[in-house]
Amino acid sequence: MTVTQAPDVTDKVTNQTIRRTANALVDDGVFPRSDLEDVEQELRLALVEQAPNFNPDKARWSTFVRHVVKTAAISLRRRQKAQRRQGCREVPSLNVLLKDPREMGQLTELGATVSEEEFRTGVGQDFISHTEQIDLSLDVESVLASLPEGLRDICERLKYQTPTEVRRELGISRTTMNRRMDALREHFRKTDIGECA
């Protein structure tokens, strides 16, 4: 049967194709039986969204339906597998109480046992210990002290202002500011700080 007008997404062939595909996803264990109607709805929605792309000169309606429903089923299968993988990595609440070996078995919230380093690493941030922060701060201060007066002033201002704000406040041209910024970079590059940064 060739469809010449807007396709009917509720015709017999469409309903059978959607029902068979949804049942196959349930029978394969991708979805529980209780989700059967939801799976059918997802497949029908995909077909409704793709129906405007149907061209009767290229394929029959039944062929188009099978192709769209099969593609949607593959997407549903992949999405369900991804959700299952993420579910395996579920993290318990940080408010859960557990025995802390550091506190002689006292009950402690899980969050209190997570170090700052573990936390920052877990959220993808670099971790700098307090000792390293103090060392870095002292190193920066020593480099600042060795800067010529004009560069030191610019460097101090850059702690709290953008280069454009500093340039405007000092009344210097963009070219002059760029030269001074290059001189600052070069000065820091020659130190251990420049090698670490």
C-alpha cells in the first residue's frame, strides 16, 4: 500500500510494528514488562517526529515505519544500557553514618571522612595542599619584591583588576600595557614559578 498523503501513524501496520518491537525489547530484558506501554509510546513518538520526512517516491509507508521504529528501538536500547551503567556507580549520601577507624570506631558521617584532596580529585579539580599554597604565596611575594617598581605596581593591580582596567587607570596605551605584560611573563618565566605554572 502506497501512502500519497500525510501518513497515518495509527494504522494497523504501524501498530503491529510498534507492538512487536516493544515486546522484543521487553522479552530481551532491556525493559521490564511494566514499561511496555512507555516503550510503545517512545517508539510511536519517534515515528510521529519522523513522519514529515516520509517520501512515498522513495519507499513504501510500511518500509519507512519499520526503519524508523528499528532506529528508535536501537536508541532506546543504548540509552537504557547507559542508564544501567550509571546506576552501578551510584554514590551513597555523604550523611550516611559509618564507623571511622581513625576515631576508634566512632560513628562518623561519610562526608567527614573525605579529604579535600579526594573531594577535589572527584570533581575534576586540581588539588594544592595548604603547604603548597603557602610556599607558592611566598614564592610569588619574593618574585614581586624583585620586580622593578612599575611592573610591581601593575602586578599588584592585576590581582584585583583586569588588564584593561589597569591600563585605563594608569592612562597607558594598549601597546605599552602589552609590552609590560610580556615583561611580567618573562620575569615569572625565569623563576621556578614560571616553570610550574
